[in-house]
Amino acid sequence: MLVRFNLRLAYLIPPILKSSISFSRTKLDFSATLNKRVNEYFRVNNISRTGNSEMVIKTIFMFLLYFVPYALIISNTVTSPLLLIAMTVLMSIGVSGIGLSVMHDANHGAYAKKVWVNNLIGYSLNLIGANSFNWKMQHNVMHHTYTNVHEEDEDIVSRGVLRLTPHSEWKYIYKFQHVYAWFLYGLLTIMWMLVRDFGRLIKYQRNGLAKKHKASMGKEWVIMIVTKLVYIGYIFVLPLLLTDLSWWQILLGILTMHYIAGFMLAIIFQPAHVIEGTEFPLPDDDRVLENNWAIHQLLTTTNFGNRSKWFSWYVGGLNFQIEHHLFPNICHVHYRKIADIVKATALEFDLPYKSSTTFLKALQSHARLLKELGKRPVTSIQ
């Protein structure tokens, strides 16, 4: 079962750890103070930390954005090439919207108070081709615990052609990663759906992470295989049976949809941690990180584009990445309100609150860091 954060202890005890690395317990007064203030905000305003009517409306909108174009295609209502391309683009925006604004909160247990609702909405990730169990292990457990820690956070693990941390081994090809990375980002959901889901489920089974979280691997394998077959059935087989489109046209449409969605997802997630100014801490010889978990999140995370309400609405508040990392079990509809509390408390304790004013500036900063990480380190092993 996925670890759920107790809001009262979120700063004092990090999630169940993947390895023997632990966090320092220094400056816990910051953690306690911030936790108390955020709790007080919800108590005084008498509101739930989970989703509200805005989340319901957003969920309906994102699903319609994805399934209405799909219905228009398989019903042969739309047949012209230009309109088919337009429908594909709309579906890609819907895929990204479901991932950013719907399943993300649900799989963090922040969508609703009831566990079964979170689980059900969380499976919307399976509905669009991926696997929610793998996402919870990789994202909730590993990334949120060891953000930007080399060989612990899978989000920055070197994948052959990308170097996302200064602690990864350098290769000559990385000199050009600030150019080609943008083309690779579009492959995110395609690789996740076709390759990584299978590899990660095997990995989590073998390294004991799944067992540590009391998962039934037989059940998870059945869920993954069945839901992927369902996905293939409605995204490829039905259009093949019900429309005049050839198999290669359908396949091209699916790949185009996922490429656009993958690119959109990647450029939202990357600037949050792989950006100038964020840190990549390493544990000491005793496998202890220098700071406590909450301060670690401040050092490794950056907000961006917080002024734009429509942007925040679409990306599920993930441009308030600091608030999300400190309070992952609070629904994103509340991030804008608690951001002032987080920032003021961080500054009061002389701690950083990193933020890029616009999304474009965040992407530019990400590109500069990619270029810097692509340079040959002085101590590089030849």
C-alpha cells in the first residue's frame, strides 16, 4: 500500500525510505512551525485539504477534452485529415491534463477524503496507457523522498543520453544534450507505456520495494496487463474496426498524440528540479543527508510561473512545486493560498524559497543547466 503522509508529522518523519539513507534532524523548529501554520489555515477557514467542486469540474473537463475528440473520430463524424490532426492534438492536451490535474492528486491521496475515490481516479493513469502502481513507487516513494539525490531519485537517473545531475558519469554526447533533449522529451509517455512500466514492475519486485509497501505483485501484474490490453483495444483496435483509417494512420495518430503529451509533461516536470539554483545533495559517509526532509525539499525544488492562474489551473498547481513537495497530500487547488505561508515561514527561518517568475524563464534556466551539465567535468573519468 502506498505510504500516506500524516499532515501533522509530514515534516518530522519522511516517507518510508527506499534505502539506508536518512535525513538529519536539525532545524526541526522550521518544520513544526510551518506545519502548525498550514494546519491553522485549514482549521480557521474550515475547509478540507482534499479536492472540492473545482476538482470535479476540472476532472470532467479533462476527460471530455480527451474522449470527445476520440468519439468524433471513431464515429466517423470527423474524417478530413486536418480535423483528424486537430482531434489528435486535443486528445494530447487531454492526456496531459488528466496526468497533471487529475490522476496526480488522486495517486497522492489528495483528490478526495475517501481512499476508494482516490484509488479509482488514480487508475485514470491506466486508462491512458500507463500504470498507477509504478507511478506511486517511482514518484511518491522515491522522487518525493530523495528529491535530486543521485542514484535514489529516478527522475534524475541518467538514461544513456541525458545527464541530469552533476554526480552522474560524463559522456561526450552530453555536450549536445541542451539541443537534443527537447526532442527526446516527447518520447516520455511512449517509453513509459511500452518499456518502463514493465521494467519498473520487475525492478520493484526484485529489489523488495513492492514488498516493503505490502503490494501483491500477482495482482499488480494482472492489473497492468489487463489495463494495457483495454487501452490497446479502445485506442487502436476500435478505430481499426469502426473507421476507414488504415492501421498505420491510426498508429501514427497514437504516436503523435503521445509525443505531444510527453513533451508537455516533460517541460512541466523538468524545470521544477533540474534548473539553475537547485541543489543535488549527497549523503555523508554515514549515509545521512545534511538537512532534514523539509529543508531538503526547499533546496532541491523551484516554483515557476505562479502569477498565471490559467497556467496553474491546467498544470494542476505543479508550478507551485515547493508547496506540492512539502504537502503532497494537500490537493493542488489550495497551493496558491498556502504558498504565502510557506514563503513567509521559509524566509523567517533564513531558508531559500526558489521561484522563477515565468514558465518561459524556467525553461530557459533548465536549458542552461542542461548545457552546464553537458560540459566535461574537471574530474571526469576518461
